Amino acid sequence: MLIKALKAKIHRAIVTGAKADYPGSVAIDSELLEAVGIRPYEAVLLANITNGSRLETYVINAEAGSGKVEILGAAAKLFSPGDMIIIINFAQYHAEEMDSHKPKVIVVDESNKIVKYI
């Protein structure tokens, strides 16, 4: 049996840009992605702490160290620069893997710099 569980989370990120005229995705500072083990084109759930919106999209790399978290495509209608969000990544695990599974979770500051590993 496979169980869908949290693989990684970037907590309290700040949206730095929103561009509706784009095919879609979310561009995230590649240093943040590396810290939690999210790869380009993986699916993520975005939860908007500011307004309660939630949606699923996929990740593309933004420049390392840039602090960018840019919402691209139609999602830009639900997320605005300055919104605080949670970036959530799930994976499928075998039941026996769950005994030792520990998600990679980071908390970032208002500049999207890592302040804490959980």
C-alpha cells in the first residue's frame, strides 16, 4: 500500500511577484528548493495564509539566493506580491517507510531566507 504524505514544506514564504501572462507554475529560489529536496517540475500545493486560497501547480527554478517566489499564470489572480504562503510538497511512500519518514521543513523570513529547519 502507498500512503500520500508530506515530503517537504517551505513555511511562511512571501510572494515576490505575480505574472498572469505566463503559461503557469511557481518560480522559487533554487536554494530553498534544494534545502527541502523539491525538484523542478514537481507538483506543489500553495496555501495562501493571507487570503485562504489554495491551489496545485508545479515548480520551476528561480535564481539561487534571489529570494524569489513568483506566482506565474492564472494563479496570479489568487496570489499577490506580499502575500504570505506555505509551499507544500507530497510524495507516495510504502507503509513501512512511514516509520522512519521525516519531512524536510524550513521556515523563512520576510526576505525568503531560511531561519529555521524543523
